[in-house]
Amino acid sequence: NNPDLQLAAAQRDAAKGGLLAAQASWDPQLNAGLNRPVSTDKNFSNGFTYKLSSSTVAWNVGLSQMTPTGTSWDLALSGAETSIDDLEIFGSTVEGFNNLRMSSNLSVSQQLLKGWRMSYNMRSVISAESNLSQAEASLLQERQTTLANVATLYWDLYAAGATLTVAEEAVRVATEEQRIVQALLDVGKVAPVERTRVDAALAQAEINLIDAESAYALASDQLALTLGLPLGMPISADTEPSDAPDGVRVPVDEAIEAAMAANPGLHVARITAENAERTYQNARHGLLPSLSVNASYGLQSFKDSSQGDEVTYSASFKDLAARELPSQSVGVNLSMPLANRAARGDVMSQAAALTQANINLETAERNIAQLQ
């Protein structure tokens, strides 16, 4: 129920969601569409006036994907079937016709300079993985810290309870001593100054009792907060302290080695330094211009009933398979900012972040060694 531990667990779950979202960048994308325009048009062309009514069913479906290697591809298939229902030329109605156009196209693009490194293209995924590792280490660190805090606060409460018991006994003893001194004073066996002494002792014992009650209430509230319980809930420390086990010997060098290998805070510092190194290398890669080679290949099919063609999808697919109307292209694209100040500024910023991460890691290692 510890709120800090619950918060660390929520941050871990958020990091998992961030990693899943980053990995989605490489998921294939499905694109599909369907459209049916219907129109009636009147126009003048080539010396004569015509009027026609037409309807079209157009559709497209395609898959596209960007890969971590800097390669992107797009595969698309589309078709449009148009029906000329009413064609009027020079006041005469001409028999309608229909046509079907289909096309398929595959295009591929590959980065040659900036963007060819997988680590550069996957920097968002790598960063999300690093964030998840840090969140998991932070959760472990918070869990260990919570265990240590609960143990410390529990024994603080136990000690406060023992102190409170002593203070209550001291008040009882001082009260009894005051009664005895008053009885002796009544029979003239002690001087009046003794009454002043015992009154002062009782007052001091009552002050000590108030302080002990306050310390016990504070220790109880602190433990309740750590346990995620409401303030003011009565908590009693029932477990008695035990003797330390005999024969436990931990050499300093072994303690330092174990801490260096398993300390969660140090693990977070190492992950941060490694991530800063990768980010710096990616920033240097970003100095390169963008150069890509592009290639595409497409096939076309056109069927028109006015030309005596069989206007069916099966006939169109046969034309596509026969590659009667192919098209292809190859090209190169270059893009580079002239001053490139954004990339150079990013390199400077990431270099400073890398220096800071390394300093923090070295400091954390020294602190661990010193604490052991």
C-alpha cells in the first residue's frame, strides 16, 4: 500500500506502454478506400456540345511499411469502373458504355547516408527500452527503500513505545514519592523543601511523558504513511527485537563488489550513461545529408466496352498478369540543410549530456564504495 511504491509501479507500466507505442513505428500500414461519384455534365468540346450522365465505383487498397534498415516500401492496387449511362451529342442520344481501369504499383526507397543505421532509425524504440529498464530498476530501488524505511520506522515506533512506558512509570514513581513526602511532612519528619523537590520531579516526569506521547504519536503516523494507512490509526509494535546472528562476516571488498553489481540506483546511472552514449552517436549520424535511392514498378489495365473489350475484373487481372502496360522508374533524392545548425547543435547538446551522465555514474560508483 506504500504510495511511493505504487507510483513507481505506475511509472513502470507507463514505460511499458511507451515501448509498445515506439515499436508501432515499424508496423505495416493498411490503406483502403471506396468512392462512388455520380454526376451529370454538359460541356462544349471540339466544336460540339455534349451532355452525359456517369457513375463511377473507385476503390484502392495498399500496404506500406518503414523498416529499421531505412527501407520503405509501398504496394498499392486500385481500380475505377465508370459507366456512361446517358450520352447526348447534337441532340441525339448515343448508346452508353462503360470502362474499367486498374493499376498496381510497388515502390521502394532506401536511405544511403543519414538513416541507414538501424540504431539511428530505432532510437525511439531504444530510448523506450532504456526508459523501461530505468523504471524497472527504480521500482526495485523503491521497493528496497520501502523495506528499509518500514523496518527503521517500525523499530522507531518500538523504541518510542518503550520510552513511553518508562515515562509513564516515572510519573507513577514521582507521584508516589510526592505522596510519601507529603505524609512525612505532615508528621514533621522532613523539611518543607522536600515537598518542593518532589513537586519539581513530578512536573519534569509529566513533561517527559508528554514528550514521549508526542514522539510515539509521530512515530506511529510516520509508519502509517509508509504503510499507506490513514493518519491516527493506532499501530502497535508487537515483535520484540532479536539478537544479531553470530558468525556473520562480510569482507569490505565483497560488499563493494555486490553493491556495484546489484545496486538499483547504480544500475539506473549505468543505463542513463549508455543511453547518453547511443544518443550522442545518433546525433553525430544526424550530421549526414539525406540521400535515398527510389525505384518503382507498376502495371496498368484499361478495358472499354466501346472498343469491344470485355469489361470485367477477371479480364483486367489477366492484363495485369500479362504485363501489357508496364511502367517503371528509378531516381535519387538528396536533401541537406546548408548550415546544418540544428544537427550541429544537437551534437553539442548530446555531448554535454553524455559528459554529465558519465560524471553522475562515476559519482554514484564512488558513493557506493564509500558507503560500504
